[in-house]
Amino acid sequence: MSHSIKDVALRAGCSIATVSRVLAGKGYISDEARQKVEAAVKELGYRPNRVARSLRAQRSRVIGLVLSDICNPFFSEISRAVERVAVRHGYTVLICNTDEDPKREEHFLKLLEEEKVAGILLSPTRASAKSLDSSILPPLVLFDRKVAGKHLDSVVIDNEEAALKLTRHLLAGKHQKIAGIFGAKSYTASARIKGFQAAFIGAETRMAGIYQVPAFEAEGARIMAEILTNEPLVDAVVCSSALLATGAYTTLRQKGPHLLEAGGFVCFDDPSWASFVEPSVSVIRQPATTLGEAAADLLMKRIVDPTRSVSEIVLRGDLIERGK
């Protein structure tokens, strides 16, 4: 007669989960509980079902990567870096795209929890605080953004400092009215706006407006056209993402070439076209590969040791000056 893991648990007087941890050699088990399980295994002649164990192990070798916008080249680069680290550790990556939709994010987090993935990497939407319950979710690491009120592992860029450097680059020139185009309300947008504003301390009259729109190419084109129409004195623009910058640049090529010719356009993310247009565009190059690798490494550590201290890694963006 063959016995099941349930039989072992009954004989040892403990839970099935405790038996599983003893057999797997993982997690904290008291010496007393371990001895009871080992004795029950020996008495019953229990042999683990290798097929079932293999299936469980296979499922546990998956991590979830929840992106806020898979079309953004910044997140594409992060995804490649995450996958490289995951494969090196024997994991497969399941990618989910929220399109900045809190409901989609909540759906994916629930799905990943139900599928019992080994861990989750998350670029959170601005409403994430409502759906993040680390007590029921698998090991979790945030990247690119943090969530107010949540003490979780995270890897982010120093967005405030980066926006400060980028804006000061324009202020060092002759530009007198500088506008800022930023994504919709989020941790990242808020930090970049703070840096943008801080650059104008002592030069307040040179700041034009701050415009926040969804971070899509079409929105960048639309808001740039609106600025050119309503703010004719604007002679320089800071754009906070590659997608917004691509849209805004397209509009400027058609309706505001004078601004481009004067080097009055800068942006985050270093889109592929920024280096070969004429004049070329100065950018903040974000260390996307380093960010993805660091976030994945943190998740691997969190999976191995769920009780380890929370880590926060802050990376710096590089100012690439062009167009001189």
C-alpha cells in the first residue's frame, strides 16, 4: 500500500505544508516537528510522487513581470535585462502589460498569485496602493516607481536629480521660456516635476508652464501643438519620456522648427532618433539595463530569503549633451 503526503501529516500530527517544507528542505521548521515528520516518513515508507513534485517545481520556476507600458522602449530594455537574470537562475518570465490601467494591474496580480509564481516584478500604476497586499502576494519587487505607504524592495532612478540636470542644461543656454511636458500623475512624474521646478530657483521668470498628459506619442504631439498655439513665447521644452518626446518632436518639425534649430528641445530616455536628427537632442539616458538586472537580482534574493531586510536601490541617469 502506498501512502500520501496527507498520511504522513496525519501520522506526524502536523500540516501538509510542514511536511512539504521538511521534504523540500526549505523554510523554518522546529527540530521537534522535523523529527516527527522524518519518523512518520520512515514508519510509513513514504516515497514522494516525483511527477507531482516535478510539476510543482516547474510552476515555481516562473516569475511575473508586470509592465506599465510594453510599447515604451525603456520597458523593453528592462524586460530583456530581467529575462537574462531570470534565465541564469533557472526561471522563466511571464510578462503582463497594464497600459497604466489599475484594473488590469489588479487582475494580473491576482492571476499571478493564483498561479503561484515564485515572485513578481512590478512597475506600479498610480493606484497601486489599493491592490498591493504583500501578505498574500508572492515575493514582490517594485521597479522604476515606488508606492506611497508600502515598504517594499524597489529599484528606481533618481528622477528629481535627473530632471534638475536636464533643465539646467537648457537654462545654461539663452532660452528664456521653458515649458515641461510630463506624464500623468505618478511617482515618476511627480519626482521629475520637482526637479524641473527646482532648477528655476532664482530664475522663476524663465519657467513657462507644466503640462501633464498620458504618456503616449499622440498626447505628446497634441500638447506640443497646444503649447505652440497658446504660449508663443516658449522657446524650449523638457519632455519626460521617449514616447511623449517622439510626438512632441514630430509637431515641432512641422510647426516649431525654430525651437529645434536653437537646441531648445531635450528629453528623458534617449530615443533612437535623438542622436541622428539635426541638431541632435540632449537627453537623460536612464540605465534601463542596470535597473532591470538590479530588480531581478533583488527578487532572486527575496525568493531565497523572504524575511530579509527591505532594500531600496537608487540609480542615476546620465546627461548626454548634444547639438553643440
